[in-house]
Amino acid sequence: MSKAKKAVILFSGGVDSTTVLYYAINKGYKCSCLLFDYDQRHKKEIKSALKIAKVVKAEHSIVKIFLPWSNDVLTNKDKKVPVHKILPKSVPPTYVPGRNALFLSYALSYAQSIKAEAIFIGVNAVDFSNYPDCTANFIKAYNGVLKALNTKIAVQTPLLKMNKAQIVKLGMKLNVPYEHTWTCYNGYSKPCMECDSCKLRAKGFKEAKLLDPALGKE
């Protein structure tokens, strides 16, 4: 009997990363989840990620990253999360500079150490906040780095060209426990429903004509 192929999942406990986790499991991967504590204001997402990782019995590790120079809204708690009536077409202040590049570097180290074949990340370039590290060009460039390192590991982005409704529908087919996920940029007891992340999530469930099971839950 052949060994199960292995994958490292960049896992935040949100809609996209949880859908990717269940997608990878469905594709036959034995998944190891990599969680990040970068002193984000919505650190509550780590609690959600741990809960879901335990549900699927996936190995998981939390990496603490210190960004003393960071001046973005998510890590500088002296700033307020902006509320936009229309999602911005430029890079918003919630973008954490270099975040996915950092995350993928840690994932590469983890993947090589456990002899994993793939790294999965839930980036999406359709319904997204215009983060430059969530685009096809960025992923292509990072996979170029992996080739330069002479490794067969590849970054996989199954949600890259999907809109939020398509992602939600895929997750429902995979029995993703969206009731346990956390999306809001604020760390309140309940989602604020005003930040860009909350609005994108609401848009996805509305267009998928489904009720969000997480509403009303902590």
C-alpha cells in the first residue's frame, strides 16, 4: 500500500483556507496545517483554525512572527479598520506587506522537512481585497523560486480564479464547517459585518443563495 501524499496548508480558519484544507483532504493529501500569529488584531482566527484542524485530525503548528516595523491596519491596533461602501480598487491599508511571501517561506521549510509534495494556499484573485500577494502573477513567481531551489514542491491555488459564491458552493459540497470559521478583520465577539472581509464573505453566501451558518456564533 502506497503512502499518502503530503501537503502543507497555510491555514487561517477563514472561508478560503478552510475550503482549501477540505479540498486537499478530498484529493487524498495528508494535511499539516500551518497557522500564524503575527499579532493580528483578529487573532481570534487562530482559535477557529485550531478547532477545525482538530475536527479533521490534521497535524498543526503555530508560528509566531514579529513585525516591529509594520504599519498596516491589521497589526497596528492604534488604527481603525476602514469601512468602505465600495471595495477599493487600490491596495487597502489592511494589506500586511510581504505576508504571503513570509508564510510561503515557512511553509516551504515545513514541507521540505516532512517531505510534502505540495503547499496549498487559499488565495483568490476574483472577489478579493486587491492584495498583490494574492494574484496569479505572485504565485507563478513564487513557484519559480521553488524551481530555482531544485525542489519538486509546488504551491497549489485551487480557488485562485473562483468568485466567493463558487468557493462557498464548493465548500458546501465538501462539507466544510463554515460555522466554525472566522473572517472578520476585527476581533469582536461577533463579525462586524462592515469590514471588507466581512462584506466579501456576505457577498459570497448571498450570491450562492445560502445562509451563512457562522452568523450569530462567536
